[in-house]
Amino acid sequence: MIETLDKIQVLKSKTIKDAVAIMDIAGHGICICIDDSEKVVGIMTDGDFRRAVLNDVDLNNSIESIVNQDCIKLEEGFGREDVKNIFLTTFARAIPVVNADGALQDVIFKEDFFNKEGLNQVKEKLPYPVVIMAGGEGTRLAPFTNILPKPLLPLGNDPVIKVIMDRFNAGGADEFYITVNSKKKMIKGYFHDHKSPYKIHFVDENEPLGTAGSLGLVKKNINTNCFVVNCDVVLDIDYSDLVKFHNTGNFDLTLVASLKQYTIPYGVCNVDNEGLLLSMQEKPEQHLLVNAGLYFLNRSVLDLISGDEFLHMTDIVNILKEKGFKVGVYPVTEKSWLDVGQWKEYSDTLKQLGL
């Protein structure tokens, strides 16, 4: 149950962009669409948002245009077994509770329900290792990184690399390969002094290899598909859904991209080739998909990387495109991606996490 419905409900007249903002703040990956009488119209999930972005739907359209209007609902007076049966037999993550008129009264979330009932949810294991690229010098975060390696920058009581690993583990992953170079003794020392339940393997770079070159050093130990993530990004996503997206699209590599909104703070002129003003738009908004630094890739991609040349992940993506491989893009909302790679982003992340 939730304390207030205001945090998760949105009027059907609001835009998709408005709904995404509400969904991000609520942090459940869904929002409930209602009409003026508070009657439930449908549910929008992060999956609905993803499909809208990939189908180039205008985010200024009404949320009503993309919600699932056939969502599962329960009327007041339901029993605990009704809730349990829905969660165990469907993919529902939340169930709106309505009165006899269909007006929203409450929302039951799957995780909260199982915790309250003292029931254990079976966590699906992800049989894929996670490669964390932690060999960089972190020069954009100097002078902090003159002392600490970037992976050990604190986010609350833990370093960012542990936060990344904990989130992956919550999603079902438990094996990590950490590529190290700059200040590697400090990184290894942290994990020596702080025991972890995860399987951790360190891979030493003898020289800087970029954000992808060291994958050539890891490949001899990996015989499955794998995740690759930068050591300065924290994502709040369903990793198993990313794998499903990758497999469904038959992609060779899938990158996670965050939707970013930028507002041009000026009036923008559109002119023809003779200088005639065609139109003027005041402070237009742009929505761009920005590479978030998390990838899921097929094992065959690793065979393209020698391990002795400097490569960034963007180089790998370009090589794959040139060779005719399929590269997928998995969109996520802006607040799902926390970047600590630069001082402003690091400061913004601390504020967003309330630290």
C-alpha cells in the first residue's frame, strides 16, 4: 500500500512527459492514469514509455494514448488470496484498487505485498557476468581523484562501485569482473577489507585501454553473453527486462540510453536559403537519447577485441555497425540514470539520492 495516491496518479489530460516525471519521482516504474472523477483509465509502465520512444511518439501527446486500458484492477472487499493469485500468475507489478464506481482508492505493489505477507519472492538469477570498467584515471573529477580512484567515490556509506554491484545483485547477478589500472591497489584493497558475497575477479590493465579495450583481456574467462558497465553510472532498471529486450530484438549488442530533455533558452529562427523567416519557436525543447554507459552484448562481440589496443565502447559500436551486426537501444527515463562522472553530475546525484 502507499500513503498517498498523489505520488502515482496522473490525469488523462496530462502529457506522456508529465507522466514520466511522476513515474520517476514515485520510483515504482508505473503511474495510474485517471479521469476527472478519479476513475481508473489505465496504467502506464516504463515498458509503455520505452515503446513510445522507440515508435517516435510525441511525448507531448496525452498519456491516455499509450496507457494499458485493460489493466488488472481489484474492487474493494478483495481477499489476500486474490492479490496473491494475480501476482503469481501474471506479470503485474501493481494492482489498482477501485470502488464500485471505478474510482481509484489505493494501489497494491507486488514487493510490498510479499514483504507484508512474509512471503519470499523467488529472485530470478541472471546467468551473465558483469564487467565493470574501472581502469580510468577519473581526470574530470580531479582533485578528488588525485587521492581516491573514481570507483571508490562515496555515495552515502558505500563507494559507487559497490552501489553498482548491489543493484546488479538485487537484479539477479552475482559474478563481476573488474578491470583496473589507475590506483588499482586501492580498489583491490577496498574489496580485501570489505568482504562481499559476490564472485569478484580483477583484470589488470598494463596500460590504459579505454572503456572497451580491456574486454579483450576478459574474454578468455567468459563464455556467455555479459553486461558491461562504466564505473561511474548507477541505473535503476530491470536487468532481466534488458536481457529480454536484447534477445527479442536479436541484437548483438544493446546499449541503455537515457531520455534527456534540453530546452534552448532562446527564440529559434527557421529560415529559407534566401534569409526569409519561415517561423520562430520560443525556447523549443529537444528530447535526446543519451548513452548511459551500460551494455548487454553477445559473447561473439568479445572476439572482435584483441586486448592490446585502446578502444572505447563507441568504437566497438561503430565496428559492429560497419560489419553489419545489430545494435539495439534500450530507452530509460531520465531519473533512472545517475551519472557521477563529472562534478556537476556527481553533485546532482547526491541531491537526488538525498545524501
